[in-house]
Amino acid sequence: MKDARHLMIAAATLALMAPSLAGSDLLLSSPGLTPSKVDSEGVVHEDWGTVALRIREPAGAKITGQRYEQDPVPTAITTVAVGSVTLTQTAYRAPVWPRGVDVLTAHVRNTADESIAACLDVIVPEQMTVGESVGMLHDRAVLGLPKGATPVREARAWGCTGGVVPMPGWARPKGQCDPAFRNISAGMGGVPIIYRFAVPEGSKRTVVLGFCESHWPSAGIRPLEIYVEGAAKSEIDPIAAWSQHRPGCLRFDAADLDRDGRLQVVVAPHPKASDRNTILNVIWVFSPDVYVDTRDVLHGKMTPQAEYYVDVGGEKDQLLYQLGKLTYKLRLDASGEQELTFFLACPGGSAVPNPETTTWTPESLRRAAEDVRAGYQATKPE
């Protein structure tokens, strides 16, 4: 019986390892969690789609090796040579609450004796909307971007930077008001709502923001902080200001302070908010020579005079960035290197931590993965 039991355990272990031993799919696993996989091309497969890292310049990428390390943590390592540039891609599972997160790191190294420019393309599902720090798919945060690195993307004249959830028909405004007060976008879990608008460099504008709180009946639960470029930071609790279901407007004297030809509007959670899901209903941007009466704006009478009018979360709302792959432009010194780390949502419905707000770092995630693995190895049956 004992020998038979050992054979069953050995068979089960081989079945789990078979894909990696066969040289096809490598499993990213952690005790008790559904594994993800990395294929022979280094593409990571999740339940929501795939993510691939590719070095584009110089041309002629070639996979030079792939291996699977089981200790101290199951890790898929894929190496790609592109001229004098080497991309070493590592992927493993960090078992953080509730369903873990896959950690994908791109280590890019220049082997030449002179500096070189290269592009790292991140190929994601076509339907994914990617903001400043998080990629969303089917209202789920599935991709966390490297902190401190900005991808190159084609931008529209105006739009939301992404990472939020459109919720048309969420609000139930009472009284006469602009029809856009019926819709919102929500920044779930504290994600700020960010819009940018193209304006002449260094110019001034009048910005009006519309809010209508239709979930909470009492004040103090969802206060918000508002940052409009060129204006002082503001705070608002829509319930305290106007009561539940009552729409209201705030006016700001804005300016393109950094002279980048973009006017930025940010709605963020207040530090004392117990509900950190941010909301926003409407945005109006007016030329400075237009006299703005917020009562007329609220009633929709001044919408035709607005330079930009955004029904936030409505049918004509739009993202600032075009959909498609992300590109990181890298400048590598002679024998230099750079590392970028991405978070990927694991199977089972979990979301990635927001890289801008989470306390998790690539280093602490690795330690957590090793600690859990070591604890499991020490306590598992023979």
C-alpha cells in the first residue's frame, strides 16, 4: 500500500510538471492557487488574455533560451537576443491576497561598448484600456504598469487616461439638470479619475465639474479631492454640499501651468473617505472670454458654448490613448541595463494591485512568494 501511495504521489507530481518538462508550457503556480502558463515564445497566458514582451529595435529578435526553475519559486525564464540587446523575461506567481498576482519582469541589457536605443513593446489584448498605471479589461484591473516608467502612446485631443469603470445610468438626479448627470465613471478602489484636454500652450480656461451622489444617503462617506491644473486643490462631499440625488457644479479657473499643451483634471479619493471609489458625472471646459454661470451650466444651458463637454461614462465619452500595444523607449548605456516589472491578474477573478498606491514592490512580492513556498515545503506530507 505504501509503495502504491508513493507511486500515486509521483504520478501526480509528474502530471503537474509535464507541460514544463515537455518543453511547451511552463506553469506559474503557488500552493492552492490555479496556475497560469508561459508558452515556448515567452507569452504569458491568463484567464483574461495574453501578454507578450518584444524588443523591436534593432530588428531580428531570436529566442536563445528558455528554462523552468522550481526553487525557490516556480519561475519561467525566457531569453531573447536582438542584436547587441538581450531581453531576459522572468515570470512567477506571488501568492498575495486574495488570488495572487503574476509578476512579469523584463530585464533589458546592452552588450555593446556603445550606447543604444531600443523599444520594448508590450502586446496586450486589443480590447484592453490602459491608463497611467493600470490596464482594464471587462471592468477588471488586469495589468499593472511599471512604476516610474511612461510608455509612448498616441493620444487624442481629449479623454480619460483610463483605469476607470463607465457606469451609464448610475445616478438618479432630481430636478432640472444637464442629461449627463445620469452617468458616471468610477475609479474603483481609489483609482483617480484623470482627464486631459488639448489647449494652446500656457493658456487659461474655465473648468466646471458636475457631481451627483446617488448611492450614499449621508455625508462623510465619499468625500473627494479635486486637482484642476492651475487652480488650488479643492475638496467636495456631494452629499454635504447638495444632498443625495441632487446635482451640483464646481467652477475652477484653470491654466496650463507646465506648458505642455494639455490641461489636466483629477478627481481622487479624500484621505478620510471610507468609500474610496471615486465618481465624476460631467466636465465642461470654456474659453476664458466666456462668462460662466454655474446655475446655467448645471441646467445644460451653456453646453453649446463649451469648448469641451464630457458626458463622463456616457456614450460619447472616450479614452485619451488609442488602444493597442504599449511601447517603452529605452536608452541603454554601453554595457547598461534596465528593468521593468509588470503585475498580471491571475485566474480566479482577482485584480492586480495598483502600482501607484499599493505597498507591494517587486522585492516584497518575491519575498512573499519564497516565504509561502518554503512554508508549504516544510509542512506538506511526505
